[in-house]
Amino acid sequence: MEKVLRNRKAILVFILPGLLAYTCFVFYPMCQSILFTFFEGTPNVKFDFVGLDNYKRLFTDKSFRNSFLVTMQYLLVTGTGWIILGYGTALLLRYGLKAKHTNTARTIVYLPVVIPGVAAAALWAKIFEISPQYGLLNSLLKAIGLESLVRPWIGTSATAMWAVCIAEIWKGIGYYAIIFYAGLMDIPKDLEEAASIDGASKWQVIRHIVFPLMRPVFIMCVVLAIMNSLRVYDMPRILTNGGPGYATTTLSIYMYKVAFKQWKYGYGSTVAVVTLLLTVVFTSIVKRMDRKEMTE
Amino acid sequence: MRKSSKILAAALAAAMSLSTVAFAESDPEYVFKVVSEQAPEVPESEAHIIQMALDAYIADGHPNFSYEFEVCDQNDLASRLAILIASNDVPDLFNYEDGTAMDAIVELDAVVNVSKDFNKLGIELTDIMPESVIDAKHMLSNYDDIYSMPSQMTTNGLFYNKAIFEEQGLEVPTTWAELEAVCDKLLEAGIQPIASNGADGWGITRWIMLYADRLAGADCHQLASRNLEGWSFRDDVFLEAAAKCQEMYQKGYMGNAYNAMSSTEQYAAFCSGQAAMIYTGSWFAVSLLDTSTNPIPQEDIGYFTPPGIEGSEMGLDYALGLDDLSCANAICIGKKKFEEGTNNDFLRYLFENIGTYQREVGLLSPYYSEMEESYEPVQQMLMDHLEQDSKYPTLWFEAKMDASTQDIAQYNAQLLAEGTMTPEEYCEELAASVDENYPAE
Amino acid sequence: MRWKKRNVSGIVLKALLICLLITDIYPFVWMFLSSFKKNVEFSQSMFALPGQLYFQNYIEAYRLADIGVLFKNTVFVTFISIAIIWFFSATVAFAITKMRWRLSGTVLTYVQLGMFIPAFVLLLPQFLMLQKLQLLNTLWALILVFSTNISMSVYLLTGFYRALPDEILEASVIDGCSIYQTFWRIAAPMSINGYVTVIMLAFVNIWNDLLISQTFVSSTGKRMLQVGLAAFLDAKGAREWGPTFAAIVMSVFPTLVIYLILNKKIIAGLSAGSIKG
């Protein structure tokens, strides 16, 4: 038995094709990108070694600082939105509905996830529109007599960030809801039943039995939310293109601009590497906190 | 004035030599690649003109010649080209933003030096376009030579809806104060005075430039963009201009949706009668001619240059002669393919005939053509303006700024317009960015 | 008292859920209805129903955006990539979870690293590489890039395999099956739900991708669906809303259908894969 499972040749047969492909087309290019951060210019044409200059620049660059803050805000708002609403939706699906309806409801909840970013952004642009015609939101406000609230939602720096976040949350809720829901389905029925017989209310069951058991799923969703909100690109790019001003310029948009509009490929790669580092740092903090609490 | 007969002869000669070549030997297979911002289906686009020429060329005895268009959104154009240049795969022709933005591409040695090498096609620049156009290109270039071909003849100004002006009893303003008075009256009547494409950023910065140029002369913003001759964006001229721009947006002259408005929506706002005026370039004429999107009859559309400021140093007459030549679009020729030579025959055909094709679709062309001029009223109005009034050509606000300063200028302009940034902050950030790239002497 | 309280909170919860479902589905309904509107109708109320079913929008969009070609390319690339992704991730994850070797943990971390990398960080290096391989502007370039992006799939499948009881595999080995037979005849058939989940996620990713497909392929005849859609939006989007909505509906349709068919298996797969991972 042991011998079969330790068969070196078989392990290699299983692991090599995938690993080689991954190494050549994902890992190696990533290393190249990191190498690019020590250069400036355009690869293959005029690419000069500049040492750590690109990293030093991060500290004096006002636009970088600004997009860093925007990204943090984005992370906080959309990340929290995804987790709370996703978790809430999953709970509603699991405990708030008759079994025959859950399938339909679940399908509807997941719909926004499967549509392309381009289509979703085009859709939300129409929803927030104010001119030449009122879009869905402004029409609605007008219809219910709140015309004073009608405004260019994505054209004002005060609301643009929120508008983009709402669109992003809308598109993402289903993804997290389904993962949470899948987790809830895995909680043994008899545990809940036993608790209800003991006289616990539904809410008490959820709080004292479900929440603790859902912990690993929760942590996984937080990690996924961090990763996804740090790399977000489509929605702010198509809805606002980073504006007005720099109100919705996330790190990903800033990196794209630096690398391709200002032709500073090395500096752009540096901003990208910072995003990568942020993701790694945040996710490992979450995982470490989790481990610490578990042992306590 | 136009050297029609001479051009006609040259074109005939060229056509004859082309056809002899074509029949003497069959061409090698060649795929001509174009990267452009707009799809060839868009009638006012450069791509459309180039495609017309390509179709005609292929039909005219070059069956082995074929073409491919790649359409790139304006925001992705630079990234696409960066990748193509890095991989040594620059297309035969492409659009790019003219002015300082071009420098990156010139530095990478990716495009043909038109001043030096264009004549390798067997024609001279002066054969196909007037000296004034070549001068304008020199003004745009930061080098001694020019590195791209012009795309369209442009002028920028205010189009206005004559019917609305008449209804409200308004006259074309002759001073800036009158312009503001007109706007106030329109606002009172519940009409948006001016349609503005603030989403593009330049739709807002133009107003800073217009005001500053009328205060201190056509080249002040260009000099300030490079810290030259003691000019800086910290100067009072720009503070005053930025404050005026902010005031106009804050008063609601440009409606309230400006920051979310792209140029297409801006056009729609004017054509639907929602706004009484629109500040844009002469390419707008093509949209105005399209009766499916523009219900306003041509004779109801007027055009004027934003007027001067009474009591300013430059005076009112000076402003009338100011001509904002802002057309940020250049046609670039890929260097490597040009030097290989297979596409040269077509390029000559293209540039000898581009003027004709442009006139056919209704664009104002900087190129000569043997075609009789026959303009629609709206175009004639612009043509007249170009021929009579323009004495002091000038470039758009960001033309001489480096890429990061340009970004700052346009992004902060949205904040300036909506009032979340003061004119002082705006000018200071702009000047600081210029200092970083062009330290003051 | 308690009974009443429960009932009220139940109603509030239901109302919440219904609100949520409406916000999820209404934009789709709106989009679908709008795709049947004539251009003039767009200047009227946003909520109005279309005056008639104007199918011309679909015909127009199909013709103008060349949707037939776009579909053909996208289906070709998506299906081949998915098959390769399945093969790579099913085997790698199996060796990591079910076989015993020292570096398995390290290899898992190494592969998972890919999940952290934003796609556009890799664009230029990948472009230079594809150029050397002379694959640029071919659909194979896309297949290569898509099918090597296996981090998420491996991650999910390791979770899924862990849920498979070891005893079953052991029994099969004791019965004299080789490790390959065990994988193919025992592990794989038991992991269908997991595979479906991975395949569906990969499908959505590839079908909806814009960045990669517009970077590595340039000619019109080899365009992928989203690139074609974006170009269509650029050219017609602002003027002709009817055909634009029709084009969006057509591009979303296949994903929706596949999702609706596989819906149950995906939930089952996600639940096994995520929780034990």
C-alpha cells in the first residue's frame, strides 16, 4: 500500500505536466516582472538598470499614495460588503426559505457572478446615468418624489467611489453567498435539530452552533475577498476610468497608466509587485490571526 | 490657391506608373496592418479613410495586398503599442496622440522621421500639403523634425443653436463678459448653456487655456508647461483662468453631469437641443451631417471663437485671431515596415489620395486633392473660419506637457470643476509636476 | 409572545430576501426587455416595456458584431483550455493530496502562489514569450495562457480530494489496481462534482475574459467574444442601444444556460472542495 502511494515515478507522471506548464507560463513570467522593477523603459528596446530607484519613488509619489488609499478603501468597503451580504444571503437561503424555493433563489443570487465584467459595467453605467436621459436610479428617485437626490452618481468625486463599490458588491455577493451556503449545507442536520429540541431559537442555533462551525469557511471567504478586491480592474476602469479626479484610481488602474500611458514599464511593474506583496501580507495576517485564536 | 492642376497631373502620372508596375510583375503577398482608436466603420475616423484607400488600391491591380485593422480603445492604445514596440512588431500605420505624448514613441525609434525620410516614397511633403500644415506639425513636434502625418484639418470653437439663441433673443457674444451673460440668460430660461465632455478631462482644461490665452497670449500655457521664459502655472494668469473655469462650472453653465459625460454624450446633449452651445472641434461637423442623430437643420447651426476679455492686455481683436488648432490625432508610419519597403507603393497611393477620400466623407482635409471643393453649409462655415480668421495658431492645454503632468492636469480639472479643489491647489500641483520634469532655470 | 416575534422577524427576513433577489434579477430583466426596444423608445421612460418585440436588434447585432465567428473562436478556445486545465489540475491535486512524498506541501504552496498574481502583471513577459514561440495572434496563444492558469483549480481540487475517504483508494490498491487505475477508475468518477465546479469556474473565467484575449490576438477573424463585444460597444454603444443590449444578451446567454444546467453539481462541488480545503 505504502509502496504504491510512494511510487516516485507515478508522482512525477502526475505532477510534471501541470507543474511544468505552470512554471513556464505563470511562475517564470512573474519572476521576470519582479526583475523588471529594477529597470526603466521599454523591454527589448531601451531598458536601463536603475537599481532601487523605482522603489524609492513609491515614497515620494503622491499619486501612488493616493491610489494606495483608494485601494484600501475599496478593500474595506467591497470586502466587508461581500462578506456580510454574502453570509447574510446564505443564511437566508438556508434557514429563511422553504426547500423547494432555495434552488431558484440560489440560481438568481449567483446570476451576476457569471456575466462578463464588460457587460456588468455597461449595465451599471446605464443605471447611474443622468444625461442625456436619467438612468434607472435617477428615474427611480424621481418616480418616488426624491428628485432632490438626483445627481451624477459616477461623475462626482463624493459619490463615485461608493457607486463603483456598490456595482462591485452587487456582482460579487453571489460568489461568496454560494461558498457560505455550501458550507452551511455541510453542517450536520442532527446538531441543529438537537439544539432546537433543547429549546434554542433559530437565532440561538445560528449563533452558538452554526457560526463556530462555519469559521474555516469564513476565513477562506475573507482571504478570497482580500485577493479579489486588491486586483479589481474592470469595474472602475469601465465605469469611471479612475475619476473624477483620482477618486476611483485603484492601484491596478494606476499601474496600468504608469506602465502603458506614461511608458514607465519598470515603475509600473513595481506598483504591481506592491499589490502582490499587499495580498500576501494581508492574507497571511488573516491566517495567522485565525491560528492564534484557535490555539487560545 | 490650391495647386489643383499640378496635383492632378502628378496623381495621373503616379497612377500610370502604379499600373505599369502592377502589370509588370505580380506583387508579393502582403498584409498591411493598421492599429487605430476608432473602427473603420466610424465614418469620421482616420481608419475609415485608410480603409477606403486600401480597398481602392487592392481593386486597382493589387490582389495580393490585404489588410487588417485592429481597433483599440483610446485607453488601451498606448499599452497595445508598448507591447508591439517591445516585441518589434510595429504596425504599418497607427493613430497616436500628437504633441509630447508622441515623444515616447519617437524615443523608441518606432516611427518614420517624416521630414527626412518621407521622400523615399518618391514624393515630397510639399507636393501633398500646404506649407502652413507642415508648419503646424513643426509646432507640435518637440524635435527639429516631424515624426507623423496630420490627420484632419481642425479648428476648435463654440457651435451654437441659432433657434435657441433667437427664441431667447440672444446675440453672438463679442466679449467674455457677454458670453457669461448669454449663459446666465439661458440658465434662467432653463436651458443648459454649454455641453461639456468633462469625462475626457480636456473638455475642462480647454476653458483654463482659453481664458489664459486671452489674458496673456497664445503660447503662455505652452511655455509654462516647460518652465520656459519665466512662465509657470503659479503665475496669476493661470490662477485667474482656473478660477474663471471653476466659476463657470460651478454656476452650472455646463450642466451638472459634465464629469460623467463623454464626447458622444456631449454631442447628443447639443443635438437634442438640451444644450444651446458646445465647445468642440471641427470633426463635429461629420456628426452634425448625420441626420439620424442630429435633427437640427444645418442652417440653424452657428460657430464662433470664444471672445476676448475686455480690458485685458491682449485685447479683443487678438482673441478673434486666435485659432485653437487642437487636434490631438496623428497618423504614424511604422519605421521597420517602411524601411523594408514592401508597403511603400501603397503608402504613396494613400498620401496622394487621402485628401480626396477625406473630402468625400465630409472631413476638412489638410491634404491637397484634385477634387472640386463642395462643402455642406456647416463645413463651409468652418472652412471660411479657417481661411479668414486664424492668425495666431495655438495648441491645446496639455500639448507640451509630459505624460504625468498631463494626467494631473486632466484629472484634477474634474475636481476643480466640481469645486472640491481650489484654483490655487490646482495650479500648485500642476506647477510642481512641471518642476519635477523640467526644473526651472 | 414568542410565536409572534418569530413570525414578524420571519416576514422581515423574507422581505429582505425578496429585495435582494429583485436587485439581482431586475437589471437582467431590464437588459432583456431593452434588447427588444427600438432606438426611439430609449428616450422615453427607462421602465417602459418595449412596444413590440423588435427582433431586428438581434439580427443587426449578429451581423454587425459578427457574432457567429466570435462564438466559434470562443467555443474552440474555451473547450480545449478547459480540457487541459482539468487534466493538469486533476492530476497535480491528486498527487499532492493522495500520494505520500515530502515536498507535497511545498508544491501546493508554489502552485497556489498563482492565485495572488493579477493577470496584467504577466502580460508583457507572456507576450514576449509567445512571440518567441511564434504563436502571437493565434488562438493557440490564448489556449496556452488560459490552460496554464491552474492555481485556483488545483486549490479547489485538493480540498475536494481530501474529502474522499482514503479507505476506498486503499481497497482498490489492495485489489491489485495500479495507482493510475485507482486514479482513473476510482478517484475520478467519485470527483465529478468537484470537476464540474472547477470546469464551470474556468469556463466563466475564459468566456468572460477581455484583457488576455485582446492582448494576444489582434486580427478581426480571430477575436474572442468579449473583445468583439467591447469593440461593438465602442463603435455602436452610444448610439444604438437596442442592438447593444441584444449583443450583451447574446454574449451572456451561453454562460447562463450552462450555469443553470450544472447549478446543483457546482454547489455540491464547492461545498466539498472549499470546506475541507
